[in-house]
Amino acid sequence: MEYKDYYKILGVDKKSSKEEISRAFKKLARKYHPDLNPDDKTAEDKFKEINEAYEVLKDEEKRKLYDQLGPNWQHGQDFRPPPGYENVHFGGFGGGGGAQGFDASGFSDFFETIFGGMGGGMGGGMGGASFRSGAGGDPFGRGGFSSRPRRGSDAEASLDLSLEEAYRGGSKTISLTEHEPGGRPRTKTLNVNIPAGVKDGARIRLAGQGNPGMSGGPAGDLFLRVRILPHGQYYLDGNNIVTDLGVTPWEAALGGSVRVPTMDGEVEMKIPAGVDSGRKMRIRGRGLGQGANKGDLLVRVMIKSPKELTDEQRELWEKLAEASDFAPRG
């Protein structure tokens, strides 16, 4: 079994800080991520290797144990664990935040022999709407190490919604790309119950749809992070939905009632006389969120002037200008 020089793999030295190790890992992960290197087995193997190195060096206890092995190996020769490692059992290190894209079942024999039982978490991957899962079974069941059922790590993917879907909620069918051991892609179709008024950036939890457990342990959860797509008529301001409403100069000057489009259809809204362009009028309860946190619809008044005038219309505007003493810049 070949010794793995994790410092060399990440391009750092033994005195590097956790921050330096993290920066080195992120740089390499972006370079070799399988989503950016489709059908490139070399890049996938390299991605797996840097994830394994980072899984060890980011963790203080694993790194300390790994550093203790230094005097007991020679590079390029077979590695044998030093005496006393046969009965070492680790636990309590599962869960998210670990190496991205693979779990420990995809790591080398060297990792499994030294760190068997510590596990390798899934941080959700860098692929947005895809996540990678490892195999179940007993990856740590050799070399004298014990194995016990372990819950699979959580995964995360993005969920794109139109503003209408976010506002109304309801059932939505989505498809995610899941990568099995060896890099084989598999499409996973799920039905998601979207809560009405869900906000941009919110997370929807799908229990048991994350990465599979080890040695018969339960699967982790899948978290869908909501991303509300841009809309042609509305935009978001926190929980509030904002829309522009064009009004004529005489509507702005005289006031009156106008029809305003909302996510639930048109409503009648009163425009006060003398309203300024840019003023926001509020229609309560027509935004995102729920209960006391539900936002409003903000209607921004935009005074629109006619681009073309007949001779008669121009004459009337000129008479109005002569009769008016209004000084907007005074």
C-alpha cells in the first residue's frame, strides 16, 4: 500500500495554516471539478485525490495523527501502519463540511487503513444542481478496523423557481444528476412541496434524499437552496415585491383610481393628487413570506409623458405652462 503525501498533493508544506490549506484546496477543486472536466478520468481521479488530502489536513485530529506517521515511511515504498494502529477506532467525525464531491468510500486504501471510521463528509459539491454519493457497505471493514452504521452526509443543490412558483407554492417535479462511485451519472427525479411565499435563498429540506449511509446507516438529507429567477415585471426587495406603474401627468396631478397588476390579479388602487414620480404605494400582504413576516407589493409611480403631440395638444400644454406657477426646481 503506497503512502499518500497529502501536503504534496495540495501543494502546501507541513507548516501551512488551515486557511492556507483551505485556499489551496479550493483552487485545485475548481480546476479539477468533474463538472468542469466532463469525461476526463484523469481530472476526476485528481479531484478525488485532493478531496482525500483536504479531508485529512483540514481536521486537526486527523492531521495530527497523519503527521505522526512521518518517521515510519519512505516515499515510493509500500506503507505499513506503525505498531499500535491495529486497535485504533475513531468516531464522531461524520456529517457535512468535509471534502466536496466524494465520501470516504471513494478514498484510497491508505486513507481507509489509517482513518477508517472517521468518515468523509459531503459538503454538497460545487456543482449547484448535482451532488455526488458514495457506495454503502463496509468500506472500513479490513485491516483490523471496526465498522458501525453511519448516517450519510447531507447534500445541497440549487432550486430555480419563477416568482409565480415562489409566491403560490405547490408541488414541483425536479431532476438532479447524482454521481455514483466511479463517476457514473444517474438522473434522480423528485417531487418537491414548495411552501407558498418561499423567499430567495431559503432552504427546503428533503429528508433521506442526501448521500447514502455506510454499513446500513440511514441516508442524509438533501437541502434545496431556492433561487428566484428574474422577472420581467417585478423585482424583489427583501420580502417585498416591487413593480413600476406608469401614470399620465394629468393622473399624477389630479389623482384618481387605476388598475394595478399583482401576483393575484389586478386590483384597484387610488393615486393621490400631486403624486411625485418614484413614490412607492403599498398594497399589504401581496409579497413573499408567511404570517407576520409576509411582505407587501410596492407600486412605484412612474410619470410618463406623451412622446408625440398633435397641434391642438401642444397648444393646450403651452396654455397650461403659461397658467401654472409650479416650480419643481425652486
